[in-house]
Amino acid sequence: MFNYTLRRLLLAIPTLLFIALVIFLLLELSPGDPLADMPLTIPPEVRQSMRLALGLGEAWYIRFYKWLYMFAVIEPSHVLANMTGWNVALEGQRILSWQTRSPVADIIAQRLPQTLWVVGLSYLLGILLAVPIGVYSAYRQYSWFDQTGSFVSMVGFSLPTFFTGPLLMLIFAVWLGWFPIIYDTTLVVNSWESFLKQLRQMAMPVFVLTLYNAAQISRFMRASMLDNLNQDYVRTARAKGMTERVVVNVHVLRNSLIPVVTVIALGIPTIFTGAIITETIFRVNGLGQLLITAIYASDIPMVLTLSVVFAILIVLFNLIADLLYAILDPRIRYD
Amino acid sequence: MKRKIALLGAAAAVALIPASAMAERGSSGHVSIIYWQAPSILNPYLSGGTKDVDSANIILEPLARYDEEGMLVPWLAEEIPTVENGGVSEDLTSITWRLREGLVWSDGTPVTSADAVFSAEYCMHPEGGCASLRYFNDVESVEALDELTIRINFSVPKPVPYSVFVGPYTPIIQAAQFAECLGARAPECTEANFYPIGTGPFVVTDFRPNDVIQLEANQNYRDPNQPAFATMTFRGGGDATSAARAVMETGEMDYAWNLQLAPDVIAEIARGGRGQPIVAFGTLVERIEINMTDPSPDLPADIRSTREAPHPILTDIRVREALSRAIDRELLVEIGYGPTGEAACNLVPNPPIFRSTANDNCLEQDQDRARELLEEAGWTPGADGIRVNADGQRLVLDYLTSTNAVRQDFQALIQQWWREIGVEANLRNVSASVFFGGDPGSPDTFQKFYADVEMYANNFAGTDPEQYLGAYRCGLEPRPATQWQGENINRFCDERYDALHRELAQTADLEERARIGRELNDILMQEYVIIPLVSRGRVSAHANNLGGVRLNTWDTEMWNVHEWYRAE
């Protein structure tokens, strides 16, 4: 197992290098200009000198090498220094966002809490809701509970968040006035009152995302349970006189969880990529909103860094999902 | 009767002024502003984007600003220098500003002429990539004559010397704070770029790029009673609709910037009753630019859309005029902008002194005249209603614009009107970031103009259109030799126009400048190389209980934020 993990991690390095190169080249080839947002009243010569000041005068491979060096060496040292307080930050130019002219890593660190709070919480709630719903729906297939569950899942699946978001806003914020339209990222939770305020401002975005996550995972859970309920070992277990509770919750559930855990593990990186649409609609200025504004502004260092961080997370969680397989299913061995 | 009303008005004004002026600093509590584009940096010299310049101007200030009428008012300076008061030299090659006495930065240190000299050095540094460099055109040197006096020397006579340190793009920054940030080091000064020390009414306490700014009243502000608000939140992000809702329906915010929404949407949201939309008109004109050169893809890349290949159809002024006559501008305004637009017949719609009245006949849609013109030009209706000329060529035009709901509505309407006079338009739209991106490798930029006509909006900063009108001179067109950079988008070239523009550049008297400016505008209009459509106003909204807001299109919307107060 250890050897396997090590081998996979080593293999990931060329993969990630390749991914970084492809993303860089795609951004390089794509149309768009970091100065497109500037007013037309700025004359072309000034634009040109601004471009040079952003470092756009150098050849692409030099810029890629510079970025890679900063990403692999300088930035990790700063992140480590910030997290531990040790004085290990290396000297040298950091990756600067073109929009803000400030280090990309600092902005990401600033945005992470919002995204984890809202997107992470809704993922967690989604799982907690989806697993029991999926299990019970499969156990009582075609009952009214199953039918209702299917209906809600279909609604959650098919209604896009850019529709449900503004709809909820109109109903709960504008008409009823229960929740604020604007998410206050500066709110500090240090008292009961501010905690309630945080709950109120998170309610709508979390609900929208939970609905979507729960819909997806509960469908997987239900399908996987149905596959297992008809297996021979279930009949055997029942024949041995076990209670339904033990049959379902111990034998069937554990076997059914194998594919679902993979789906859940592979979905975790999407928490970090944020929910671009939901974050934008509710002004939860997290990582998703950061990525989309960076894309609009052709802020290449920011887009590149974020995309590669996401790529790393995806590669990492793929590995974790594979390792979880082995833990859940004793038949699978990697060595 | 009229006099009585006037008197009542004056009485009311007198009664109101003390109410706001007597308010103490910080007595109005907290104010929240929302911009649906979030500020990225608080240094206008490094950005130039409206969201950044507007927010930075709460903190940093110039020597003089334009008020809502487009008139210059002294800000950090004591008075506006002119030739009459000796501030501008007789030969128009230098201007001398004097700072107000006793000015201090928010950290308590005095503001001196050295700060202004440094600000100029900061922007004019060749490696700095300064966004406001154009304001320093022809500046030879900026020198400090004494602690409070600054002289700016120009290399050529400047009839309008109010560019450096006038308006929001060239504020005075503190020399002590930015001393290490010159040239290539400018972007590395994150601390200074996020927390500039200024002279303005507020000071930044927390800056989160592309998210939110928190500010508090500047305890060293020059007027001891201002600003009325103790703290301010300047929030960014989201979209214009929910920003409008937050002010006018839910009342969470006090001020929302630039609500570019369909007129019926604004009206609907305003019914929420907690706030009101405000509109002001500036120089922004939505227009169709006509390509005087041939964009045909059959031409070699170095000739396509350049002056070497004149347009086969559109070089005929009769066709251009017909295209303009066929359009019903009032209807465009009604559909696209409502109260926030006005039908435009001029490239320079404002300030009033520069507005020409010679082209007002464009307000009337005249399709009969348009058809007549096309007949005269030798275009007769073909079998499908689209006109053909003697060579059998069909009158088909490529019509390009950026992706945006209102623009696509306009395209469809104009396509319809042109079809009615026998002109076929092929509509195309590309993403704004590509269209305005200026990437010389892309075929879809507005500068490259690989289309027969294209539609967008443009404006000029400040109140003087000299530079703006100068864009349409010969030789300034984008072409391969300039990497497709250039401001003469339609590739217009007329010796008469250039000569008149040279005359404008040598005239100092405002009345005379206005006359020449109008004449230049009229040449472009009567040559029909630009078809103006709509003069677009700026619409923002403020809460009913937010007082002192004066929407200004000549400066930033935050220009008089020190005067804002909480009304009862």
C-alpha cells in the first residue's frame, strides 16, 4: 500500500507539470487582454507600456518557467511561513495578480474561509441528507417516500442554481425580508448574535447548494443500494435470522457505500473550486467568484495558479478515493 | 408667482444648508456603498479601471476636480490658475498651482509640493506602466518652487493645461509612503497600493481585493465637521440587479453604482420605495462606426481593413447617410435605455457648450430619403428586396458588436430598418473582453474592424474633447504596422479636419474652442462616418435617507462623499 501510494505520488508530478503547461498554453492562446477592462480613454501607447510592466514582453517559455519556479519554490515557503509563523519565507518575486498587483497566495488564503463555510457546509449537509434518503428510498422502492425523494432529486438536479438563486432571493429576501441579499464577508463570529447573523446570511446559498448536492448523492446511494439488496448474501443474511436493521444497516449499507464514497471523495475538490454561479449570485466572495472575475479580467497568473491548485486537489483526491476502495473492500489489494 | 417660488426655494436652501453643515464629524454613523464590480487596488496610477479609481478617490485627492456641471473647482489647490490670475504663463507653457495652507495627510504629516513632484515622477517613470500617463503628455518637468507651490512645465504651449493633478486619475500620493515603489517596483508595494495614505475624507482600515473595503473617517480631514459618516463599507461584486434591490427594495445598502439595467427593471425595483434612481448625462455615446476600408477576407492580411483598400460600398457618402437616416433613435432609446438615454445626433453630446445643434435632423427617421439616396448612388432593389448595383453586387454589410442584451436588441432593430430600405445586415457579436481586448492576434477586436460597421460606446474623460476629436485624424488608424493599435477606428482621413484640429490645439479661449470643437463634430457627423445613436446617461441609486449625493459624470461618483450625510 505504501509503495503504491508513493508510486502514484511520483507519477503525479509529470502529470501536474503537463497540466500546468496545457493550462498556461490555453490561456496564452485564448483571446482576451488584461487591459480590456480599462476605459477606452487610455491611449494605446500607455496600454503597451502597462502590458510591458506586467511582464508580457518576455517569451512565453520564460514566463512559464518563472511562474513554475515561483509556484513550486517561493509560494510554498510563504504559505508555510504564514501557517507556522516560522521564518522560512524565501526571498524573491512572488506570483502577483495582474488585477490587484498583490500576491496570489494571500488572496486565495483570504477567500478560502468563505468558500469552506458555504460550499463545504452545503456539501456536508448534502451527504448527511442524501445517505439516509437514498437508503430508505431503495429499501422501500416505489413507496410514496421513494417517489417524493425522486421528485425532489429531479427538481434539485434539473433546476440550475442561477434560477433557484434569484428565485429564493426574491421570495425570502425581497418579499419576506428574512435573509439579507448581501453576504457580509467581513462579519466576525464572536457572539451568539453574530453567529445567528452568519446563519441567516448563509441560509440561502447553503440551501441552493445542498439541494443540488443531496439530489446527486442520494441518486447514487439509492441505485447502489438497489444493486445490493437483490444479492445472494442478503438472502443468506436474512435466512440466518438476522433482523432487518442489521441486514440493511450493516451488510447492505457497507457494500453499497463503496461506489458512493468514491463519488463523494471525487467531489471534494469541487468544494475548493467553489460554486462559481452561486457565489456570484449571493455575493459570497469566495474562490469561485475569485476564479470567474480573474477569467473575465484575463488575470493569467491568478487563473493559472488557481487552476493548477485545483488540478493538484483532483489528482490527490483521486488517489484518496482509490485508497478508500481498498479499506472498504478487503478484496481489493494494491500490492 | 415665479419670483415667489424662487424665493421659497432660496429660503428652503438656506434652511437646509446649516442642517447638513452643522453636523459633526462621524455623527451620521455608518454608510454602505455597493459597486457590482469590486475594486482590485486603491492606486489609480496602476489601474485606470472605474471601480478602482472611484474607490481610491475616497482616499486620494487631486489639486482640482470637475463638479457636476463640468466646471473646475479647486480641491487641494487654493484656486484654479488661469492666464488672468497669472497662474498660467502668457506663452501657455507652464502652470503654477498653490496648495492650500495647513493640509495634512491622514497620518498627520504635512502635504507639501514635494509630494506632487513625487507623484509626477511616479507616473512618468518609464518602467512603471502608469495607467494615467496620458495626463502627463508633453510635461517636461514638475518642480517645487517652495513648500506649497508647484510649477508644471510643458514642452509645447498647452491651451488647456488642466490635465496633471486634475480629476480622479492623477491624485497626489504621499512621497514618504511610495518612495520605494518607483518604476518596476510599483506592483510589489502591495501595502501601499492597498492602504494608501491620503488627504481624503476617509481612511482604509481593511482592504480585501475584489471583495470589500472598510473605511473610517479621516481624523485629520481639513474640514473639522466632515465627513458626517464615522465609518464606511465599500462592497463589490454580484450583479447590477441585486445591487439595485439592496438599495431600493431591502434597504441593506445606501448607494449603488452604475445600474445598467433595462428601464422597466429599474422602474420595477424603484417601486420598493426605500431608495431612488438618479441619472446624469455625460459624454458616453453609443454609436455605429463605419469602416472606410475594405474588410474583405479575400484581401491579404497586411492590406485587409487598412487605408490601402478603400471600402467598395461605404466610401460613398450617400450610402452612409442612408444608413443613418433609416434609424429611429427615439425608439432605440425607449427600448434600450428609457430615462437613462437620449437620442444622440452628435459625437460630442456634452458639456453643453460643445454641443452642436447642426445635426438635429437625425432625430427624425426618414426612410424615404434613405431610399432616394441609395437610388442616387446606383443601388436598385433586387428580386428579394435587397439592393444591387450595376455590377450585380448585393448591398450586404457585416454588423459587429460586443455581446450584451441591449446591443443585440439594437442590432435586430437596426437590421430591420436597414432591410426596409433594401440593405441586408449580417449580425455578429463577440465577447466584450475579446472585442475590446486589443489582442493583435485576434480577428475580432474593434480596432481590427474586420466588419463593415460596428457598434460600441465611447466617451472622453474630463470636459474637453480635444484629444477625443483628435482620434479621427489621418495616420492614427489601427494597422499592421502599429500592431493594430490606434484610435481612428473608422480610418477617416480629411485634410480639412486635421487643419481645424491643429487650430483647436492652439486656441486657449474657451468660447473659441467650443466653436471649433462643434465644427469638428459637425464634419464627422455630416460625413456620416460615425452614426451616433444614443447618449447614455449614468444611473445610480441612493437610499432615501442618504443626503448630499450629487451625481457627477465629469469626475467619480464618490467625488463629494465628504458631504454625504444621513437625512432624517
